[in-house]
Amino acid sequence: MKNEYIGSSFSSFLEEDGIKEDVNAGAVKLIIAYQLQEELKEKHMTKTELAQLLETSRAAVNRLLDPNNDAVTLHTLKKAATLLGKHIRLELV
């Protein structure tokens, strides 16, 4: 019995299942959330302090840092990154 998936890539598997874009978006959010959390640690800043600087609630910061919540606007991500001394770079490739 021949395995039809031998030799295929993970990317092609995701495309065939129709979930490649969702997986990519989830991965991007996971990375950004992780990097923001690391910056908070490095700067010894609490979520409450970040919320005050962003002029938002602690719950909004929790959503921002939640890798499973992809309903965060680019404006919010950019503002948070800027307050932490970082920039967000997006590319179309």
C-alpha cells in the first residue's frame, strides 16, 4: 500500500486542508504575543502599567498578549510595540 503523503510538504498539507492562512495568522500572533511578553519582562513592566500607557483596560492587554486571540488590530499592536521601544514590520511576499 502506497502512502500518498510521503514526499509532500507540511505547507501543501495545510493548503489541501484549506487551513494554511489560518495557521500562518495564528503563528504570527503567537510570535508577536511572545515577543511583547518578553519585552514586558525585560522592561520590568506589568500588564497594568502597559494598559495605562495604552490608555486601555487590563483585559484589552490580556487579549493583546493572548496568542489565541487574533482579533487584535494592527493599530493596537503598533502602539504597544512603540511603547515598548519596538517596531512591527509586515511584509507581503
